[in-house]
Amino acid sequence: DLRHIDWNIYSRFEKHFIKLFVDERQMLIQIFIDCSASLSKVDNLKREFALKAAATLGYLSVHSMDKISFHAMHGNTSTDIAGLITSKDAFYRSLSKLEELEFYGDVDIEKAILSTPSLGRNDGLTIIISDFLTESDWKKAVDYLIYSKREVLLLQILSDEDMNPKFNGRMRLLDTEAVDVLDQRNMRLKITKGHMLAYKEALKDFQTDIKKFASKRGVHFVSVLSGEMIERFVFQKLAMIGTVK
């Protein structure tokens, strides 16, 4: 293209040089972590995977010279735990903040994200890390992010117990996000094979619904098991959707 020839240099050296341009715009990568009790129940594997995934995605972003921020979601709010991170040194300092995160209670993902100041517009990617086993209408938050022209990645973390619960007979089930033992979310049941089959069908429908929602809106969706190797998550599942090249 003749418009890209540097004519000033040509006038001095009588040689053609092409001007090269570098897009210096940094993307803003926001990572929202669901810090509800649901992600820390039993063996803490969901919590550990959530933090590893957040740290890995943060490192990849900084390595690509993008800006990142980590947001811990509790109740109806989110907290920016380390401020805007623009360098590897700042990223390494933020890791201690991630390790100190406490997981408790329940989280309203919609309200937590929408209460966040400066969500940005047309300037990057928002990542939501959760098991999405919640009654909150998190889809409204995703729709708002899309309206703001931000890319969205939904990372769902499920445990082996979520996928294949081993319950049988009369049991008292306590919701990990319940306020106390009298909370209506706790229940007594006589669990049969029929209950187990119904649960697995409901879980299958639940994941299918998320996939369809994500597909219709051009949102990336990845579901992983908490015992999965973080390397497989990064180099296979993220690479498959184009997040990692």
C-alpha cells in the first residue's frame, strides 16, 4: 500500500521503507470469583481449582500485556482485591491476596457484578468463575456485559460429588450456604435410585441450558471437574475455544 511508504526516508536514502503499526491498546481482563460456601464444601478442591484458574488466567493476561483485576464476590457485592494490575510484579504480589480469600455464605452473582464500579465498555474480557449452582439470575449480569460490548467467559467448576452424589436411604441434607440448621434449604429425604436418576437428569438439563444460553449470546462456556489438572484446562479446553493460542 503506497500510503504506508515512509516518503521522508525515501527522499534521504532513495530506498523504500514500509511503516509498521502496533496496536498498543490494552485489554481489561476482569476475573470474578464466586466465593460462596458451595465452592469450599467437603474437600476444598473446587476452591483450590477456582483460585488456580484465576491465577493462571491472570498470568496469561499480564504476559499478553493486558490489564487485569480480581474480584471476590460475597453476598450482593464484589471486592477488587488487588487493584488494577498492569505488570508481572504487581501480579505476583496479588497472589497472596488470592490465597487469603475466604469462601462462605451465598452469592448473588447478578447483584455482585452489577454493583461493581467501572465494569468497562468494549475494552476486554470478563471471566466469571463459579459452579453456577445458585438461585440468583446471573444471566442478567451476562446480558449487561454483552450490552457493554465486553467478551464473556463462563468457567463452571463442579466436583465429583456434584456429578455423582453417593446418597442412599434416609438422610438429612444440609445446604452449605444455609444460615443455620433451621434454614428451609435443609431437608430430610429418603433417597432412592429414582431420586439419583432424577438428579442426574436435572444436572444434565442444567448444563445444557447454560450451553444454549452461552451459544445464543456468543459467550464462551467451559465446564471442568475440580480434580482436573490445571494444565489440561489451559492447554486443551481454553485452547479449544481460542482463549489460549
